[in-house]
Amino acid sequence: MRYWWVNHGKTYEFEVPGDFLWSPKTQIDGSRSQYYDFMTEVEPGDFVFSHSEGKIRALGVAISPAYTSPKPEFRTKGSNWSSTGWQVDVSFKELKEPFEPQKFFDEIKPLLPEKYSPMQSTGKVQQAYLFEISQELFQVLLSHSDVKLTALGDLKPYLAIKDSQDEIHEIEITQRVNIGPLEKENLVKSRRGQGIFKTNVKMIEKECRVTKLSDKDFLIASHIKPWKDSNDAEKIDGNNGLLLSPHIDKLFDSGLISFADNGDLLISSKLNLEVLKIWGIERKLNAGGFSSEQKVFLKFHRENRFKV
């Protein structure tokens, strides 16, 4: 197990809610940077403290090694970065009480690495992306956070398992000759829920539309327009997804429920209403508003998947 410090800066609002790290592979001039190369050394189970705007704000555990991924939709931020880079999936938990590491610099300074240190000898935070820190420094930071050792296990993600009915599509992707290796890799990863699709959905959807559960470790990124019916762009479009609790995903994916454009829950006549009663799902429920982009995919779901 290794320990890391990431400076999220302006991308904090995307990367922590989206549960990922993303960096270019090289600097703007094409030269390598150890702070980007560190991404390739992160392994599942490693812990990551997130620093942004002068404070340690989140703690996460890596749930994937680094893989090549298109740059997420950071809007105006990172506009000068390359279009592809390294992505690491991380299960983040935001601290209830973010803290300033400078306030404890007397404890931190002796534990800083001699090379590639996240903080200068003056206590100023270095302007770079990813740093490896020692277990001893990790423990000091942990002691000043509101996360306790007994709670660290809660950071490990719940691996919700989707039906394997789309497995055949992964084989079809790898056999295609009209797209390159990178496109194949990204499409396969998005099908597995490990790549850019899940990242893009997390940056749009904050909780399950029905249960209101916001812990993303227990939610599934579910395609609205099914994978098999989507073109390559739609397969990884975050607007083509909802974060759903596993039992809600089962109903939605099976076409036993859907949503009207205004957010009203639609219930199929084929669904045994006893299921809703046992699961505590209100029949008259509004899931909230949808964007115009999401409504396009919901229209497809209602017309082609929903069992009226």
C-alpha cells in the first residue's frame, strides 16, 4: 500500500464528486513530468489525500490502476491540457471539516520527502499534481482529519454487479477494424463501468433519483439508452446515464419503470406493485428535473424499453 497527496485546485469540483484522478501524460511542451508519471504507480488500495484551496478536503482509496482516458469535461478548466491522459478511479469521501496543513507544519516538515515534496520548506504547497508521501506523513494528516482508522474500511467501494448480458458486445468491440486501439479501450472500459462513462455520469448526477442515496459506492451508472442501442458517442455520454441504487437499476434496465420529462415516476403495468411496497418505493414520486440532453435519451427509453 502506498500513500499520495493530490493537488486538485480548480478541478476539485469535478474529480472528487466524479471519483477519479486525471492528468495529462506529458507537459505542454511534450516533456515528461514525474508528477504525471506518478499516476502510473498508483495501485488499487492506495490512499489519496486531496488538497484544494489551501485545505485537505477529501480522502480516497484507489480502485483502479492508471489507464489511458480522454480528458473529462472540465468545461473551461484545463483547456490547454492534451485531449488524452492518465485516469485513476478513486472512491473519495469529503471531510466534514477540511483542515489547513500549514497549521500543523511543525509536525509535517520532518516527514516531507526530500524530492517531489508536496510542500516547500517554507510551508507553501507546491504547484504540481500528484505526490507520494510516507505512511508516517499519512498518519499525521489522518490524525488531523475527521476520519478515524476504524472508518477507513468504509472507503472501500461496494462492487455492484451488473447483468452480464452485454458481454458479447465487448468481443465485438475488440474485433472491430474501423476504430483504433484507444477507442476500443475506452469503449470496453466504459461498458465495464470503469471508465469515462461512469466518470461523466458522476459529474452530472449526484444521487439515486428514486432512493436519494448519495453514496456513489453503492450506486450503478446505468445507461438510459442501452449500450447495445447506442452509437459510440452515446455509449460514453454522461447525459445518457443515471446513478441508481441496484434495485432501482434492475427495474429501470428491465423497462418496469421509467421517468417522464418532468421527473414523474412511470410504472409499468407488468410490474407487481407488491415489489414497490416491499422496497418502500412511492408510486407517486417525482425524481426531479432532467436536462434537455437527458430528455432525448429518456424519450428513447420510454418508447423502446418501457413496458407500458
